[in-house]
Amino acid sequence: MPLDFPRSSADSDASLHDAVERGSPADDAGVAPGDVIISLDETPISDIDTLQRLLAADASARTLPLVVVRRNRVLTLPVTPRESPAGAR
């Protein structure tokens, strides 16, 4: 149940450098291009692969707190893992 964050040349950090996949859980949660992901459900996120792995492991489809930094502000966004939209990676 990935969030479908496009990969960037800086995969080693969790910053989103490209557009968020329209209709994805990330889009539904309000994640914006340039957001830096800090944690998911109080688990630190060091890269997108870690985030994807954690979301795939949570099959409950419950809403989880996703903490991001946007323009020097810390925001907590509610994200609900679910199947990706058709055609998404």
C-alpha cells in the first residue's frame, strides 16, 4: 500500500522533489512537493523506501500520523494506506 512518492535524485533523504501522485494516499493526506518526511506513526523515516516498507507492513488501513516539514513548519498529516490508483507505481 505505497504512498506513490516519485523518486528524486536525492533518494537518500525523504524530501519530495517532484509532484505527488494525483489520487494517491499522499495526495489525499495533503503532502506537497518539497515536504520533508520526518516520521510515520512515530517511526523516523530516513528515506522513501523505509516509508513504503512501513506502510506495506501496516495492513490495517488505519489512519496514521505522517509528520512533515514544509517551509520550516512541522505539520502532522493523516494518511491512510490503501492500494495505489491504476497506473501508479
